Amino acid sequence: QVQLVESGGGLVQAGESLRLSCAASGSIFRLNNMGWYRQATGKQRELVADITRGGSTTYADSVKGRFTISRDNAKNSVYLQMNSLKPEDTAVYYCTVRVTTTTYRTSDYWGQGTQVTVSS
């Protein structure tokens, strides 16, 4: 019904930048909150950033000032610009969206994850 496709992950060196993209498709009437979570090996999944439809943002303290979340409602997409990457940013990153479908059901959907690895 609703699918999320993530892209942009990869291997970079500390201090470099990476941009993640997530595009939603399917029976979408409205995209509400959109966000990014990450999960490092052996650790709990944590919120990285969140953005409302109106553009209000929330960031984890560990990434504030380095990461920027944005969205393009016309493209049903959310992005995460990651600058000054650190080895501790290494994780699988998941996008998530709250979708109101064309049948007026509202549910949360998750992408399959994209690996970000930052080497020292």
C-alpha cells in the first residue's frame, strides 16, 4: 500500500558529508510527520531527526548542528543532510513516515534501512 525507498548511504571518512533520501509511494493522500532513526550494532534504535508537515524540526542532541532534516511534499520525500560525520554516527539509518492513505487511514511506515559507515 505504501512503500519507502531509501538511498544515499555508504562509506565515508570522518569529517565528510553524506545525504540520505527517502521517497514514499503508493496510496498516499497526505504525508504527516517524517523522520530518521538509526541503530548501531548492539544498540537500541534512536531518533535522529523529525520534521512535521509544516517544517518544524527536532534533533537528537548528538547530531544537532551537524545534521539537517528537510522534506519536499511535492515529491513525497524526506532528506537528511549529514555533515562533519563522526565514527559514532555509524549505524543503519531508517526513515519513517506517518501517512494518511487515500482511504483516510493513518499509519506509520518504515524504510528497510541504509548503512552509513564512518571511518576514522
